[in-house]
Amino acid sequence: MAFEVPEENRTKCPVCGLDVPESRLQKCANCGTESCEYCAKHEFGRAFCGKACRDFFFWGDDDHDETES
């Protein structure tokens, strides 16, 4: 017998739109956007809403050259 989550405790994932229990949403370590456990990107014990946030968190912004003054 499967455990059913009451309808009032369910929500849609803002990233993929999947109907999931609220307890399965995870906050992005970079921007704070919530995403479900299925579409979140995980790296070193942290959850991210996507590859762009994960990459920015670890490698930062590459738009400028360190040799510029």
C-alpha cells in the first residue's frame, strides 16, 4: 500500500512543473529557487535549480579577465 500525500501538502515544481509533495522541494544553494528532487542538480551535498547555478556557484563569473585593470 502506497503512502498518499494529502492534496493540500502537494505543489508544483517551479522548474519542471511536476506535482510533488512540498517536502520534496529543495532550495538552490546559489539563487534560492525551489526545485523538486528530480530536476535539482546535486554537487558536493548541495542542490541547485539548474546547471547554470551549479556552475556559477563553483566557478563564478568568467566574463572578465583577471589581468585587466
